[in-house]
Amino acid sequence: MLYYWIHILYIYVGSTFFWKKVDLESNLTRTRRVNILDCDALRYMANSKYFYYMDFIRLEILFRSNLYENTFKKGMFPVIGSQKLIHKKPMKRLSKFTTTLVVEGWDEKWVYHRQIFKQNEEVYAIGFTKLAFWKNKKAQNMRTIIADSGVQRTTMNPSMEVLDMFKNDYEIIKSHE
């Protein structure tokens, strides 16, 4: 867990002082290496580590765009509504891979992302997330946040594929109460 927080600090400092700003609508790709601490006993990246890297790239786009000034600095915090991960192949220890964050769209409450994990131009895993920004225990209007962050496009509806993936999340939780 210490590695996680140190890496987030690295992303914040790099984004604030050294790296160029990015556009919220553009794809962001990062090249990384499977760390020894990321691996399970079989020398492959553990499934839980994919979510770490999904966090890292989402936080990087938050810090490197105008989104940070329009949310976090105003007391709004990103909250994950749901995450899905589809694995194709495991990634070996010390191998290089890329993670690409693609904004799939947004509605009043949620923004939807696709994170693509590749090695040698081959897809190894794809992650999907939906997240909101909360303030005072209430989800904020995502369309307003996006517009205030400098995005010219007023709407970007997520595809039905992405919406269907998250369609029954709330009903599943309610059925277990």
C-alpha cells in the first residue's frame, strides 16, 4: 500500500510541476513495467494490480487537466461507482505494458472510462469504470463539471455497450440488503 501512495504522490508532483496539461477528451497512454511487487507467486501480475494502474491513469488525467481545479480544489472528490475488468492474458514480471484511458462519455451523474492494457500491441485486458464527483454526500452534475473544465462538447453519450455493462449494478446490491 505504501507503493500505491508514493506512486500517487509521484503522479501529483509530476502533473503539477513537470508534465504538460492534457485535454479531457483526448486519450492518455502511459507505458509502465510490471513491478516485482505487482506479481503473485506464479510471476504474473496479480489481478488486483490492474485496478491500481486504472487508478493511476485516472488520477493522472485529473491532475493534468483543468478537472483538478474544478473539482478537487472545490471540495469535490471522485468516487468510483463501479469497475469491471476483462482479462485475456496475464502479464509477466518486469515486462513493459501500456495503459490507455479512453473517455467513453458522460451523463448527469457519471463519467465512463475504458482502460486498455496492451503488450506488444496486443490487448491483454480491458477495464471499465464509472465515477462521479461527490460533495456533501451528494453526486454533483457531471455535465457542469465537464463544461467548467473547458470541454467544448456539451454532450458525449456513452455507448450502449458500456451502459449495459453497468446496467444492473444497483439492483444486484439492493437484492443483497
